[in-house]
Amino acid sequence: MTFAFDEQFAMFDITPVENQFILEYLPGAKGDHVKVYLYGLLCCYHPQKETDIGSISRELGMTEDEVMLAFRYWERRGIVRRVQDHPPAWQYINIKQKNLLDDDIPDPEYVQFSRELENCFEGVRDFHGSEIAACYEWKDAMHLSTEVILMLLKYMARTRGKHFKIKDAEKVAMMLSDENALTVDDAEHVLARDESMNAGFRKVLRKLGKKYNPSDANLMVYKKWVDDWHFTQEAIEDACDRTGTSDPSLALVDAILEKAYKSQGNPEKVLDRNALESYEQQRKNLKEILSETGHRGAPTAAQQELYSRMAAMYPQEVILLAARECAAKNRDFDSVMKLLQSWQDRGFTRTEQIREHIEAFHEKEEFLKSLRMKWSVRDAEPGQKALQLLAKWENELGFSRDMISLAAEYAFEARKPVAYMDAILAGWAEKGIRTPGAAEQERLDKKKQPADTGRKGGEKTVPAQQYSQRDYSQEQDEAMQRMLTMDGGDGRA
């Protein structure tokens, strides 16, 4: 008689994990190593017909080498024991039993490595068991020799301090492996280069008044400056001096060097001072424009890119004019580009031409405001339609400002004074009335005429009010829209 659980029982059962594993072994282990241990533990409690390295790798989405490395790691930690090599097989050891009986059989190579590591750092630093296991794993995973690993750890203690993190050292180990620096000589060359970069970057930090140890991300940026962009230490420190701020950042230095690199085509190993000065001046100009439009803080990359486009269109003097116009209308930095583009579309090329254009626009606005004040409408911006009508009255109908002002006075009591004015001026143009005297005479003549009683209900009709009742007040555009069509509708400055 035999007894067994249903094959699917494991899916609905539990796999106990000892707290000692969670507290003592899990913190120092890689995620993949923990995955392999837990899956193997599941197989111990719920044996399957066929469980081998291949099936485990497929279930966990790992390579067979990664699974083998994980089991060798736990073997060194003493909580699994290899009982067979072909095919490989392991027994799980109860952690309480291991601690009570201490019956694990040590790996001679691991023991030797541990002794060499401890001797090398005696009086300097004590390595915990998980740290030693992690370092030893570099032998299997990265094919580094014990001599190279010890050299690497000494390098970390020298450059990062004796309390360096093993995870940081592992990144350097990966660098050695990636560059195939597997011998002592090759490793010395790579580490010497890396130490030189570390020392160079520390000089950069001192230049910037920063007091912290370089991070891996910092060193990657410095490596880019030196290896990819070919700047010398002198050139990099020169860029630090040219940040022009009381609290310079690495990002600003990086931006200065990037601008210099891109502007040189084939950059030399000495920084092109002209390119750097040009970049600094452009950044200073951008800050001036941002200040005009109410922005504070350091310029963003997007703002720098937009300003570069502005500078390609007009000199700083013109960009400042546009910024001040936009600021007066409570518009932002992006609107400056729109205004500059509108000027370019009109063919404005000279600064004086643009100044005259702005002055003419403001003069028109002020005149329209004076008309509105006749109707007791104050503190209101004249709309785009009003600007277009002014262009019509002056250019198409040919009236002087005096005649336009007189028409505004006559429209004082109208419900829609702008439209009433337009009707009055159209009537004057049709009758050839061009002087205030002729307009007043026409007004007196109308008063002498009998009232028109032809409308239903005896309602009087005022001839000047016979126009389409159109609400122009609803058609006033935003202030920026007027700026973009600053010629007032006549197509001229």
C-alpha cells in the first residue's frame, strides 16, 4: 500500500521558510539566488517526477549557469550540500540543525579564499560571511582570480574608504570582467585609469566647493568628458571656473562642456574658449529674457533650445523688445518666440524698423483708449476688431484722427458705440463730409428733419443707427493676439 498527495496538491499547499533564513541569509543574497533557493525548497516539500537544472531554469526564467551559480552560493553559505555532480544534485540542510550541530562540510577553496581575504584586510576591515560569499562569487560568475579580487578590494578601500559597500565593489568587478581584465597586469591598468578618473573628479568637486564622495553616476559623467569628449583636466576645471554662479552644479558644468563639444565639430583636447564664452553669453542673455517674462531659477534645456532659435532670428536687443511686450500683456516665455516669428513673417529685419512698428502699435492702442474714455469705458484694452476698424477708418475711408474723435463723441449715447461710429463714418464718407464743420452742419440738418414715423408703432428711426447690430465687444481678442498682428490690420508697420 502506498500513499501520495494529488499531483496538484503542491499548488494549494504551503512551503515553510525558516525565519533564520529570512533574517540571516536573505539580506545578503541576490534576488535570483533567493528565487532558486525557494524553488528548490518547494521541490523538497513537494517532490516532482523530473526536477533538474534545466527544468528549474525554465520555470524561473534563468539560464542553467545562473541556477548553478545560485546553488554554489548557498553551498558556500552551508545551507545546501552537493551530493552528486553528474547530474548535479543538492540536499537542503535544516538551518536550526546546521547551527546546533555545525556539521556542514566546508568548501576548501572557499575557506582558503576567506583566509586570504581576512589576512589581506587584517586590522583594516572585517568582512561578514555574506560579504565574503559575494566576493567569492565573482570567481565563478566573472572568472576573476583571487589575486584580482583582492587587488580590487584594496583599490576600493584606497579610493572609497575602508567602509566601502560590496555592491559598489561588484560594479568595478563587472567593469574588469567586461574589459576582459582577468590578469593582475590588465586589472592594474584598468584600476589605475579608474583611480585617475576618481582623483580628477575629486578635483572638480573641490573646484565647485562640493564635499562628498563621487558616486558611480558622477564618475560615468566624468568618464564621458574625458573618454568620449576628449577634454583634459585643465579644460574641465576651466569650465568649472566659468559657471558664473555662487552655487555651481555638475549639471551646469556638463552643459557647458556639451555646448563646447558640439560647437567644435572635431574637438581638440583643449577647450575652445571662444565656444565656451559664446555659450556663457547665450546663457546670460537667456536669463535676462526669462527675468523679463517673470521666470526665476536656472534655465531648462527646453528653454535653452528655444532661445537658440530666437537668437538665430534676431539679436538680443530685439528679443528683449519682444520679451517686454509679452510681459506687459502677462504672457510667458513661449510667447516671445511667437511674437518674433510674426515680425519675421512681416519681413522686419532691422531693430529700428521693429521699434517704429512697436511705437506705431502703442500709439494706435492709446488713441483707441482715448475714444473709449469718451464713452466712460476705462481700463479696458481695445480689441483686435477695434484695431481693424481704425485701419479701415484711416486707410480705406481716409479720415483724420479729429474726425474719428468727433464720431466717437456723437456715439456717446449709443448702445454699441463702436458699431455706431463705424456707421457714422461710413455715412460721412458716402456724403463727402471731411471736416468737423461739415459734420456738425449735417447733424443740425438732421435735427430739423421731421421724425420718421413710418415704422410700426410710431417708433422713431435714427438714420445713423441703421446698421447691422453686431456685438463687437464679444469679438475682442486676447492681448497677445493683437501683438501677433501688430500692424493693426493695415499690413504696415
